[in-house]
Amino acid sequence: MTTLALEPPRHISPAKGVQHALSLAWRGILKIRKNPEQLADVTLMPIIFLLMFTYLFGNALSGSIGSYLQALVPGLIVMNILQASLTVGVQLNTDVTKGVFDRFRSMPIARSAPLIGAVLADLVRYVVCLAVLMVVATVMGYRVETSPAQFLVAILLVLAFGLCFCWGSVFVGMLMKSPGAAQGLMFVFIMPLTFGSNVFVSTATMPSWLRAWADISPVSLMANALRGLMNGGAVAGPLGGALAWMVGAVVVFFPLATWAYRRRV
């Protein structure tokens, strides 16, 4: 009786693993280019929120549309980047349920490459979201009041914010059985997080129990840091709190996301 010898597992070097991840990130970017409707949420939603809150509530909340716009835009950047970070979990869930990862398993690539590649490709969505929001806001009258270097730091900071919190999306996406269930559960958590903050109104107008949370919310802290970097004002305090939340998100959700990913695929 003849027995078949099992093929020894392939050893993938770290350099090769990075190359595989970048190749799959490029695959994700090509998917966006061929199906630009995937960018609808990061192009239409920022415009809708910007127009709606500025012209409906600007005078009522701030007494002036111009002053409200200056405070609103940095907060909307944080909100829209956080919402854009939800998509990576839904897309990974879609690839798993459609059998795409079965093909990946048969290829001589690092096991983590599809996950890292999907997260890196999501950066394109963040950049598109920022570009659309800033162009429309500038047309409406928003002006960056600090130096180009400070504005660049603000952009890099909010991109890092989205990358840190996207691991929560990956975790949920790998746990749920369908893309619809993953998206629904993530919105249940993300909507209170974004609206229970100082993005749209000052926390001073909130009830004490809500203000206690809103003052330390990662969305509020990052929004205040961006306001300081883009409009001028204090940066160190809110930035320190935002960085602590970012580190905490990675420490908590990155191991959970990788565990759920390995368990699922």
C-alpha cells in the first residue's frame, strides 16, 4: 500500500510576506478603480453631512454659518474616517462568504497577506474621503488657519486614527456570518460613538451623564486635536488622549481581529 507524503509547509519570509500584502493591497485598489461605486459612502456621505448640518443648524447652533463651519469640518473629518473604516470588515466578510479566501489558501502566500492587504487598500478610501470633504468645505468657505505642516500632521494623524480603529471592524467582520449582519452590528456601535461627541455641538450643552462620556470620547479628543492643528488652539491635551485611545484600540482589537481571522479562514 502506497502512502502519499504530505507536502512540507512553505516557509514565507517576512520580506515575502510584506510583498504579498502589498500585491493584495494593489488588488483591492484595482477593485475600487473598476467599481468606483464602492466609493459612494466616502464621497456622498461627507457632502451630505457637511451641507445638512452647516445650513440647517449652523445659525441656530453657532449664530453664524462661517464660524460653525470652522468648528464642524475637523469633527466631520474624524467622523467620516471612522465610518469609512467600517468597510474593511464588511469587504473581508464578503470575500470569505464568496469563497475568495479558499483560493488564497491554495496559493503560496503568507496567511496574513489578504488581511494586511485589505487594510492597506482601505487607506485609498480614507484619502478619497478627506479630499472630497476638504474640497467641498473650501468651496463653502472653510479655511485652514494654520501652517501647511500642521495641516499635514492633522491629515496623517486622522489616517492613523482610521487604521487603528479599523481592527475593530475586522474583528466584527470575521465574527459575523454575513456582510449584512457585520455592517448592521458595526453601525449600532459607531453611530452613538460619533454622535455622542463634540463633532456637531459643544459638550457644554449636554446632560452631565452624556458630557462625562463625550469629553473623553476618542472622537471628541481627535476632533479637538484636529481643530487645534487646522484652526489653531490647544493640541497637546486632546492629542495625548486621542493617541491613548488609538494605542488601546490596537492593543485590544488587533489580537482579537487576527484570532478571528485565523479562526474563520
